[in-house]
Amino acid sequence: MEKLIYLNNLYDLYGILLTEKQQTYFEEYYFNNLSYGEISEKYGISRNACFKQLKIIEEKLEDYEKKLKLYYKKEKINAIIDNIDDSGVKKAIKDLL
């Protein structure tokens, strides 16, 4: 479950960097809960090709994070925000994010 949440967060940050097909396969699998078989039938690809594509997508998302660290930085900023006592300042910063 933790990996699913992590991948969804990475997709929110880096999904735009994927091809349209990769975005579609990711969304079908992770958002619409389709199986490899259902995706392969829907898009006319083999089940193995679907599996490989999703693995490639996961690796790309993790590579983008390794290089850009946007998710890591966002988590650090949120941790800092949580320690701010002034609720007005806290809200203003969260609205910027």
C-alpha cells in the first residue's frame, strides 16, 4: 500500500514527463484498478507488454525522483510547515504549495 501511495505521488509530480500511452497505462492500472489482462485486451497489447510497460513507468518515475527530488523536498517542506505555530502563516504557505 505504501508503494502505491508513493507511486501515485510521483505520478502527480512527474506524470507529465511520460508519454500519453504510459500515462494511460499507469492510470488504468493504478487509478482504475484494471488488471494486466484487462489493459492488454483494451489496448490490443500482450499481457507481458503491459507488465513490462508498467515496470518501465515505475522505474522512470523513481529515476525522475532520484534526479529531481521534488517529492523529497515537498515532504521536507510539509514537515517544516507542521512545526510552525502561527496558523495564518501555516495556511499561507500550504496554499502556495
